[in-house]
Amino acid sequence: MFKRGRSGLQKEVISLYRSCLRAVKTKPAKVQPQFREFVKVEFEKNLVYQKNDVATIEYLIRQGKKKLGVLASKSVISLTQK
């Protein structure tokens, strides 16, 4: 049986998810579960989009990269406002 590989968009989404998880590992150990849950929820809420909705997925990837930039910032150490 022939198994097809992932599309370019799928690879990009997976890469973004992994980058987010790597950014979580740079946070203090006590807040890592909170950040990991945030990443998980952000990706899961976008599972409603179909694979062929390319424009929306590309938009979400751009938004995700912006959020990753903030998440990866060393100055961000919590998800709550003080």
C-alpha cells in the first residue's frame, strides 16, 4: 500500500508546534506545564479547519509565528497579568 507524505503546510504546522514546545522548555520549570497547556489549546482550537482551507491555514501559521516570537522572549515568564 502506498503511503503519501505530509503536505508542505502540514510540515510547517508541525514545525511551528515543535518550535513552540522548544520555547516552552526555556521557561522556568514551575511554569512550563502552564505554557505547554497554552500551546496545546492554541493548536487544538484550530483543528476545525479543513486541509484544503489553505489561505486560512497560512494566516494561522503567520499568527502562530508572531505568538511564538512573544512566547520565546526571555522577558515572558508567565501567562498571567500582574
